[in-house]
Amino acid sequence: MNDCIFCKIAKGEIPSATLYEDEEFRVILDQGPATKGHALILPKAHYQNLYELPDELAGRAMILAKKIITEMKDVLDCDGYNVVQNNGSAAGQTVFHFHMHLIPRKEGDKAGISWTPGTLTPEDKEEILSKFSLK
Ligand code: 5GP
Ligand code: ZN
């Protein structure tokens, strides 16, 4: 993964505004923040997305997200937090090294992390529930 920007940042080969680092992860401030304090959790090992991420690392990433936002909500005095994680370009992923977005929110801010609710039709419900079974 010689040309992966997040590999280089995570390993410290490119400097970054680092909030936290351990053997497995680096947590940095996003260079194009949705809101003040927007941070990214990067594993140091390269996995493209959540589908590829080993279960144990996925678990530790979520635990780390919990720790960081619990501390940061006091530092930033924010009112809420979005934890966002994009998989695939259709879902808005632009850097293909797994990462989690930690986005602090203030009441009334204009960060556009929302969607217009559609309708769960009987056909969609039937189709999805009949096709899906977790092995
Ligand atoms: P994605 O769209 O893949 O979920 O998110 C990629 C995020 O990485 C974006 O929010 C973007 O601002 C951030 N980003 C891209 N390149 C860099 C970089 O070189 N440094 C930092 N700190 N953030 C980056
Ligand atoms: Zn990478």
C-alpha cells in the first residue's frame, strides 16, 4: 500500500495533528472538518473498509471511538456526536483505508449529516427480510 495517504499518516511518515496514538491506531484531526474538532480514527494496518476489518480490530476501534468522544465532548463542550463510517464510493468513501469519523455537533449547527426519510414499503420489507439471513 505504498501510495495510501492514511497508511503514511497512521505510521507517522506524514505529519498530522494527532490527538491520540497507540500500537494499533492513530487518531487525527480531519483536514476538511465538517465541524470544529472533527477527528478520524485510523488503524495503522491497511484495511480498505469495514468488510475487510478483522472483528477484534473493529471492536477495539469502536471502544476507542467511545473513549475519544467521551473525553472530547467535555473539551469542546459540544451537544452531540456523530460517529460516521463510509464504505465504498457510493457511500461517500474517498480514502480507501478504513477510518471512522468522529464529528462533534452543536445545537443548530449546519453540518449536513442527514437524509430525507423515505418510506418502508411492504414490498421492500418482504423482499429484504426474505433474502437476508445472517450465517
Ligand atoms: P471519507 O470520505 O473517505 O469517509 O473521508 C475521508 C476524510 O479524510 C475526509 O473527511 C477528508 O477531509 C479527510 N482527509 C483526506 N486526506 C487527508 C489528509 O491528508 N489529512 C487529514 N488530516 N485528513 C484528510
Ligand atoms: Zn492504507
